[in-house]
Amino acid sequence: MFINKLKLSVFIFGTYFTGNALGAWKMGGDISCHDPTIIQESDRWYAFCTGEGIQVLTTENGGDTWVRAPQVFLNKPSWWGSTVPGQAGLDVWAPDLEVFNGRTYLFYSISTFGKQNSAIGLASAASIGAGSWKDEGVVLTSKEGDGYNAIDPNLVIDQSGKPWLAFGSFWTGLKIVALNPSTMRPTGDIYSIAARSSSSAIEAPSITYHDGYYYLFASIDKCCSGVASTYKIVVSRSKNINGPYVDKDGMTISFYLTASSDSNCFFYYIRIFKGGSLFDTGNERWIGPGGEDVSGSVIARHAYDAEDNGTSKLLVSPLRWSNGWPTY
């Protein structure tokens, strides 16, 4: 395999700061959604969501009325079954939409709940409106015993124009790897950019750049349990896209660990930092916000509606900045 080592530069989430107001757009129509990714194309917004064949929501009136559009996949690509044998039907998780070099890329995950037998896939199109998605195949896989779980992808373009893929869920946390801009496949080392000391419950990385820093948003704690969810969004930042990411107080505590190689013959050296700041815990109505995606000046996430039997719904808010940190 072309990646033969795993360099880790990890932070452990610790301190929090307030900022729990949702500040969401007025949202109407069909907004049932989980793990949204959001993007604007001309005057229309699109949100792609976890679900059958990747669910698609769209609006052309600033979010007042969302409608459901045709799903991306009507049939399983041939490689799904052989790569992740336990994957059920057209169940697709945590899509991510980004435009790079004039083409729209759609990364997504296939897996089975609570397992590492996972894969990140890729489709592309000239534009969302044009449709005709091209299956670009598998990008990254994981299996039991690996040091990561290959789900929750996020394509990030650094300030030099180089593409990176952030990903990960549970186990040893969130990772990032550079992509070959021609093939959109991993190249070089996989870096670890976030982990937790007391729990492995961290997932859904979304990275954005602002005023000299890369900001890493992530979801922590219990997802997918309706109003019993304890999901929340945290944020940290780094001068470098591959870390280390630290909290708003710049807290860093480092130490080194060694670990045996995994089934892919990766070997590890680990540098761990303490840090992390709470961004969104929801409120009495909107429980367990998470699965977030930052797109330009907005942030999308799902939360469970306590006034609608805990249905997972799309929320979108302007992303503002105060003293070097994001807020609603």
C-alpha cells in the first residue's frame, strides 16, 4: 500500500466556551436530514444527507422552502458489495460536497453501524444542476484492527490550492491525508488531528480557513438517539492544516506513546495535545446538534426536533467570527 506510516499530532478536547444560540435560517418545507453537507450553486442551495442513495434537499428562496430532489444513487456501484460486504442496500452515510478545479466532488461513506469495515467513495459531476454523477470508485478503506474508521469524509482545499481529505469516527479519532489533485486519491502520510482521552466518541470533521487559521469542527458524544442524543459540536484551530489543533486558550500538553503496527502494516508515533472548545450544544427544542459542514459563510448541521418526536432535521446558520473564533 502506498501509505506506509501514520504520523499523529493529536489534541484531546477539554475546555469549553459558550455560544449555544442556534441563529438558524428560517427553514420550511422538507428539512428531514442527517449528516448534511451544504453548497450553493448559482441562486440555489443544496443539502445532501445520509440516507437511501444519498438524499438531496434544495431551495431557491434562501432556505424558506426546501424540497426533496432525486437521490444520487439509484443502484449500487459494483464495488460497494465487495469492499464492504455488510453494507445494506443503498444506505449511504455522511456525504461531502466541494468544488475543486471546476468540478463538483461528492465524497461519501458506506459502512455498518459500529464497525470498522468501511469505505469512502467518490462521485463527481460538472455541476449539481447538470447531474449525471460519475462513479469515481473507492478512495479509502478500513477494516477491523486498523487505526481509523474510513467514514465521515471532508474535502478541504488548503491555502496553496492543495486538496486534503479529513475523515474518521471513534477509534483513534479524526485523520487527514493529502490527495493527489489528478486522481483525488490519498498520497503521503495520514495525520491524526483529533482524539479524546475519556471517550472515543468523536467524528464528522469539517475544516475551514479563516484569517490565518484552519478551524476544525467535530461532533462528540452520543449520536443517533433522537431526543436522548448528547451530540454536540466542538471547534479548535491550527496554523497548519495537519495540526496540531488547540483550543481558544492555546492549551497544549504533549506526550509520546508507541503502538504496534496494524493489519495494514502502519506503524505509529503519537504526539498528544490537550484542547478544544465547545461550539454548539443545541437547546430545549433542538437536541444533539452535529454532523456539521462549513461551506463558506454558513454552517449546516442536523439536530433532533423535540417538538416533532425527535426527528432529525437540517439547520443552517450564518457563521460569524469574534476574537478569532467562530460563533453564530
